[in-house]
Amino acid sequence: MKYSDKELNYYVDIITKIAKSGADNRDAVKSVLNSTPLTGGKSLSKANLLEIYQDLKKMGLISLRLEEEKTLLNGLKKKFIRSLSGVTTVTVLTMPYPCPGKCIFCPNDIRMPKSYIASEPGAQRALANKFDPYLQTYNRLVALSKNGHPVDKIEMIVLGGTWTFYPENYRRWFILRCFQALNDFDGRNGNESLSPAQVALPIDLATAAEYGKNKEHSSYNHVVAKNITLPDVDCTWDDLDKAFVDNEQAYARCVGLSLETRPDEINENTVIELRKLGATKIQMGVQALDDVILSLNKRGHTVAVIANAFKLLRLAGFKIQVHWMPNLYGSNPQKDLEMFFELFSNVNFKPDELKIYPCSLIPGTELEQIYENKKWAPYDEKIMLGLIVDFIKNTPRYCRITRVIRDIPSNEIAAGNGKTNLRQDAELILEKEGTKVVEIRSREIREKAVDLDSLVLKETFYSTSISEECFLEFVTLDDKLAGFLRLSLPSESPTISELSSSAVIREIHVYGQSLSLGTNSAGKAQHSGLGKRLIQRAEEICLLKGYSKLSVISAIGTREYYRKRGFRDGQLYQYKFLS
């Protein structure tokens, strides 16, 4: 873009004014913009100014010091919430592929991996990038960076179908390409989106649609299996390990990797492979805790299988995120609430994170016929809202409700909840009631300045079927959460010998605005030493409980952090001996 001398002087002046002002919040920046209007009295939008800054920087027409640029970007960034939880997330989808499940509520969009719909925002990005993991990752980093978000600490979230059912070589290749994209991206320089023009879509949509018209083979699995082309790639574990080593020093480091699968896909072998792939969190579709309801909805597994999956994942140190689905066929509001209470009272479960996705009717699913036969109906909005209120108020302080309601456009829902802001409505009710909500997301400090000296260390112990868990957290005087650590003290021998006789740190997370690596900011929790203090307390607890070894399920991009704190590299974990 070309600028006149007058425009150039104006843009450089206002950018410099914001950068040097220390006004790193949106309201202060808006005030500066309004006080320095364009010709004719109009003012620039933050989005426009952010784009102009990126352009001027690329052309070498403006240069800011690191702290000045950080101030500018914090004030101009769009969708501020994306990096307020301490990291920036990048979500990618696997290609369409058959699924071992036969769930009656699951969408059958052949353009997508099982259970996803092409109109969902993340799915649209995946389709636009032809499901290529490198393009999805790299182009998302570009978009986030251009919107002013820090992209040096990335949580990779891999969605789509049943991860462990994809071919092993595809799984390795997919993660490899995600990491290669992270390693190739450098947020300090101008980066442009990559075109998918030279990449082939892995499914022939036109042929698949025609094939699906034949009722004899119109199921999702039949259509997709006949019309997909798996990448012709050969990816070894050595290839993946090299990408991991490179990522330890990359600009965009992976500080968490989430993979999703079904409870009946979890066994000792898959747990080891998930860890070899660098995973730190597993998303698992639980949906309900009643064998009759699971059977009616053709989930293909029992509650006992769910319990075993929890056991294996927790013994391996994974953070466990559960997908929960009220309003399933065969359930009712009272039953949904009873099962929710069991989720946190039964020692076999107690998840770390929760996604609450009420069952909705998507056209083309088996549930549609049940609905037409009047054997199932969606709860009305008042009942569903009441359930969400009860779920939120009864979620313990060690669990984070990551999402309530899937981001499915209302025009895709034939019956059921189409309101995506139900969580906000529920939280407003709780606020009016004066009910204290303690689940993690509601307590995160976000933009709030922190007086580090006034933080209080709180410890919550709870029992599971195979461990005593300790949730350590630094909170403000009004119980806002600045950082936490999940410590597992196993009472049962692990399935992975490397963890024998060891306590395990399953997660450390410091909240607040995501700050660039190696930087600090007054009043911000990140990079303030909270992580180190949490580890020190975890070590003290381990010794008090009789453990002389402490392991950590570190992400690839956090290995260096733990090495600096005395941890050594093991095969799948990092560890230190305590004395």
C-alpha cells in the first residue's frame, strides 16, 4: 500500500503516540484515536491502524522498541479474549475419515471429519486450507499475529472424528506438519498467508455426494471411505522427534497439545502413543454416565469403559477434558443433573475440564427419525438454562468449563438450543442470585492487575480411584485465579514404567494476558515467578507424602522451562529426584 507524506506522518505520529503512552488497554487506545482524528473528523478503527502498522513495519517505515510494540499490540488487538487465558490457541481439523462410533446424534457432513459441520468457524478454516495441517497451523498463526496476539506460546488443539482411529502414519504426519509450521513461523517478521492452491482436497466432494445418493451405501462411513485419499507420506518417529527438538527453540513454541478420542479407544498402547506424539491433554466424549442412555444413543461403550479410560489417562499424567451432553435420548433434566453430580462425586471420574454441549437435532442424523416419532424432544429454553445454571454452580474449583454450547449456526439446527450465548445468560442469573461460582474460567484474572505480594496459596485435595490429587492455586483476596498447578499422587502402579514411584505434575498454568517469552509486565501474573513457586510447593508436598521423585508431563515447547528448574529429560516425561 502506498501512503502520501501527509498520511505517513499522521500514521507514524499516532502509532508512536500510542506505543509511548503506556496505554495498553482498549479504552485508553480508543481515547487516543478519538483525540487524533483524520481529516474530516473521522477516527481510525483499531483494526485499520493495526493493519497499517504491520504494513509500515514491513516496509521499514517505522521501528518500535519491544516494550513499545507490546503496548501498541495489546491496545489494538482484536478478540482480546483469545489470549487472556495465558496462551494463544490454534485449532486444526483432521481430514474426513470413517469413525468407529454410531452415535444417533452425530452430524454426517461428508465434507468434514465425523461430528463436525462445515459451517462451524473452525471447520470453515480447515476446509479453506484443504485440511492440510501445515497450512491450517501456519495461516492461523498469521491471522492471529496480524490481529495483535502473541504467537510465541501456542496451545495446539487437534479436532476431528476419532483421532486414534486414523491410520498411525497419518497421525504422526499430521502432528509433524503442525510442528513444522510452528517452527517455520517467525512472528518478528512480516508473515503472509500461504495459498492452498497446490494442495489437493483429500476427498472428492462431487463424487462423494453422488455416491451418497445410493441408499445402500449412503452412510457417512461408506461414502467417506470410498472417496478419500490419504496423504502418500512416510513419517517416522525420528522425523517427529527432530521437529520436537527444533520447536524447543522456535519462535512459536507448542506449550500444550490437545487430541480428542473416544473412551473405548483408550488403552495402554494408545496412551503411550498419545504421549509420544507430544500430547498433554485428551478431549474425550463421555456425554452421560448411564449405561441405558449410552446404549439408546448407540455410543458403543459402557460407563465402566469411561472409568477405565479416566484411570489410564490420569495414571499417565494427562489433563482430561470431558464432552458432556445433556438432553440425550432417554434422559431427562433430573437425570442429567444426577449424572452431573456423579461426574464430580464418583472417584472414577472428576475431570479437569468440561465442554457442555446440549443435544440438538441436526438434519440427517438417526435422531431425526426418533424426533419425528415423538420419542425425543429438546428441552425448552427455560429448562435448559436452568440446567446450565446448576452445572456451573456445582462445578468444583479444580475444573474449568471451557465451553458451553457448540458454535453451530442456528440454521443448521432443526430442533433444540440454537442460542450460543446461553452461558452468559446463566452467569447473569448466578450473579443476580449472589451465587459464588468457583470453576476456573469464571475466576481467571484476565486483564486485572495483580498485586503479587497479596496473592494467597490455596490447596485443594481430592481423591480419585488411583490417586490423591492436589490442586495448588495462587488467588487474589477476592478469589481471582492467577495461576495453578495440578499434582497427582498415585496410589496405584502406573502403566508406564518411567513414572514408577513418581508423583506427577499434570499441568502448570499462569493466567492473565499472554506475554511474549522472556518479557515481564508490571502487575501481570505471567513471568512473575508464580510457576516456580508452585513447583517448589509441589516438591514440598511430594516429600511430605513420601515421594522422592517428581515427573512432569511437559509440552514440547516447555521442556527448556523445566530444565531450568532442575528437571531432566526422560523418554516421555521430564523428572527430578527430591531430597
